[in-house]
Amino acid sequence: MLDGEMRPIAARVLITLIVLAFVIGVSVFVNSRFQGSFAAGIIVLVLPFLALSFSLPYLLPVRCPKCSGKMRFHFLKQKTDSRQMYAYVCDRCTERHEWEGASSSSSFDS
């Protein structure tokens, strides 16, 4: 699956599964080993969670479904008409796979 042929949606699912498995495993570890200590939870759970969340989109190889070119993860500049914050962008054809929900009208932003 990590051979460079992953589609953007598959990458999102894989990122979600990896982070979810990590959080569940570490939560059980912190609760059993450190009796649910807040400081241990921050060090052992939150900091690696943030590192995984920010690094996995950059590390997973993703191919464009349109032209099979390499897609890279980018944080997008916010425009006044668009609330998209991040997307996979193709190097060849500039196809963008914006992450759904970023432009949802149900957000807390006004």
C-alpha cells in the first residue's frame, strides 16, 4: 500500500486509522502504567499525536487519480471566498484534492 500508488482518499483513511490505533494503544498504556497521570498523558500521548498528525500527510506517497503524477500535501492560503485549509496538489496537472469538511458551513468560524 505504501508503494506510491495510494489515492488521496486512501491516504486520508490510512492516516485516520494509524492515528486512531496510536491514540487507543497509548491511552490504554498511560491508564495502566501511569494510572492516568495528566503529565504522562501529555508527554506520551499528546506530543506524539501532534507529531503523527502533522507528519503523516507529508510522509505517505500519494498519486494523482487523474494523471498518476505525484501529489504533495500543502497547507493552502486562506482566501476570503474559500475556507479550504489543506489539500493534496498534483505536481503535473495541478489537480487538487481538498480535504472535505474544510469548507463546511457548520464550522465555528464566522
